[in-house]
Amino acid sequence: MREPLIMTPGPTEVAEEVRQAMAQNFTNPDLDPQFFKFYAELCGDLQKILNTKSQVLVLSGEGMLALDSALASLIEPGDRVLALSNGIFGNGLAGMAENYGAEVIKLEKSYSEPVTGREVEEILEQEKEIDLATVVHCETPAGLINPIEEILPALNERGIITVVDAVSSLGGIEIKPDDWGADVVLGGSQKVLSAPPGLAFLSLSPSAWEKIEKRKASQPAFYLNLKLWQDWQEKQEFPYTPSVSDIYALKKAAERLLAEEDRYQRHARIAGAVRKALQAGGLILYPDFGYSDTVTAVRMPDGINFSDLNREMLEKHGVMIAGAFAELSGKVFRIGHMGENCREEKLYLTLKALQHSLVKLGFNFQQDILKIYVNELNS
Ligand SMILES: *Cc1c(COP(=O)(O)O)cnc(C)c1O
């Protein structure tokens, strides 16, 4: 069986040397001083990718563990949480905050429009005494970027702890957490870093640690409780046995990403060419503006459904793209161009397969999207 080209917005394709890193022999990570050093070096690499001086932790669990553990650790019952809810993940974070007993105030908006700094200012004029805010940088299902450079300072100025889900943008789109006032930034191994799924990581600012330390309410969680990680380095002790193989892979993936100085330009250039080609061909992107450089969401053309498109792409052309879920199910298809997927030739093959497949399903392209894509890359 031919292996498909995985062009989904995470999990992404994993480079050979990252896969090889996983095959290294094991150690006992709770007892081996070399492993503590290795883990600390990985945290240092991730600090560079996150572009922060804050402490970074790598947790053994899928990307969602970053979201869940941050909220479980930071929220005390009765805390007032502002959730920017203009997408599936934004709305999901609001639900998680409710699970932990927060009084949640939602800033709701269409899933096709970014939240602006102005709107955040306005809601903060009405809603006083907010303890914490949740912000999604890249709303992956909608291919949309919220302008966190204007949103975070508005929150930070008022002493609100900010939790930023940058799982699908981190490493592909530049962020400045320390300048903008992001207290907690969340990431996952299987997006831009292009390591296998299985690890979550996050940064915690001194203010975030302070909120965790000052907690008065009891903490029913164990695995999700970040407080257990507070002094792992001094004590040389992990709260639970880390996933050694996944950590080997993530370290190699982080090194690969850091070795590439123009990674942000690569994402911007290729994403720009993909968008230009799709639009010139007559397709309509999902967001009204605020397009992500890591994933493109396209409105399903009238009369064509995703399962037919997917079957054609996967079975005839060996290219795997994604649909969407929840409220966007059936409404969009998505092409991931993050990390290892963000290569000129991979997007060429993807667009070629897409053009063939959509023509077969009855879509009339206004122009040859491959020509536009190549022209755009060369311009
Ligand atoms: C991928 C992703 C996550 C992690 O969730 P998955 O279970 O890996 O889908 C969290 N937030 C965002 C914005 C993501 O794109």
C-alpha cells in the first residue's frame, strides 16, 4: 500500500531523523542524571521556539493535556474567566474553564472573524474583576489567526493571567509572549514541530506560578496539577515517569526547527502562494481576514461534499487533507502547511491532487491553480 502524503493540520509528516531518534535505547528517566539534563535541554530549546524566558515544561500526553492542565492548575472555583470564543478551540476552552468551576464570560463572535484588541477593551470596560483569560492564537479548524499582539497587552495591563493556545501556530508564526504579556503559552508535539503526537508543552510566567502557589481551594487533580512540577529541577525528580521515546523525538524535531532561521518566512511565503492560487482558482477561504500561515481552511464549493473530495484525494492521489468538526463539519476542507508539511513540493502535489479531484467532482476552476502557485513562489 502506498503511504499517503499527510497534509492535515496536525499530525504532520515526521522527518526520518526524528523517527530514528525514537528508536534509541531506553533509560530509566526517573533515575538517570543524563536524562534530567536531556529533558532540561529540550525545555531550553522549546523556550527558544516559544521565544520566552518563562519556564517551560514538557508533559506526557497529547496536546489537549496542555490546555487541560493549565486550566485545572490555574483556575479556582469562582474565578472569573474571560474566554475569547470565536472558534471551536476558543469555545472548548470556555467549556473546560467551566469544568473547573469558573464563572465564564464569553466574547462570542463569528468563527470567520478574528477578535480585535478593541473588542477586548470594550468587554473589559463592562466586565470588571476578571482573573484569567483564554485566547486561541490559531483557530485551526477555521484557519484563522487572532491578533494576540493587540489582545494580550489589553489583558495584561489589567493584571489578568493570560492563557494562550498556540498549539497550531507555534514555530511557524512568530510570537513574543514576554513583550505582549502571555503568562502561559501552550504547544503540542504534532503540529509545527512535526514530531509524533504524544507530548504537550507549555510555558509558565512568574505570575502564573504565583497564582498556582497562592491557590486556596483544594486541588482534586493529580496528573493535571502543574504544581507538582514546580521544583523538578532542584529535586531532580519528575512527578511521573516521562515518555522517554517521545521526548527523544521532540528534542530532534526542536533542533531541526531551530536550525532553520527563516522558518517564519518559509511559512508565510508558501502559505501566501497557496492562498493566492486557491482564490485565483475561484475557491473561497473560510476566514474573512486573518489567515493563518500554518493552515488554510476553504469553504466547500456548492454541491460538493467533503467525503467525496476526501475519497478522491486519498484513493486516487494519495494525498490526505482534512475536513473539519463540530460547527464547521461539512463546511470546510483544510490543507495543513505547517512544519515538515510546509515544503514547496508537498504543496505542489497537494494542489495538483486538489485540482484534479475538484474538476472530477464538477468544480469549474477559473484559472490553473498550479500555474498561479508556481508564479507566486517565483515572484
Ligand atoms: C491540535 C490542537 C490542539 C490539540 O488538540 P488535538 O487533540 O491534537 O487536536 C489544541 N488546540 C489547537 C488550536 C489545536 O490546533
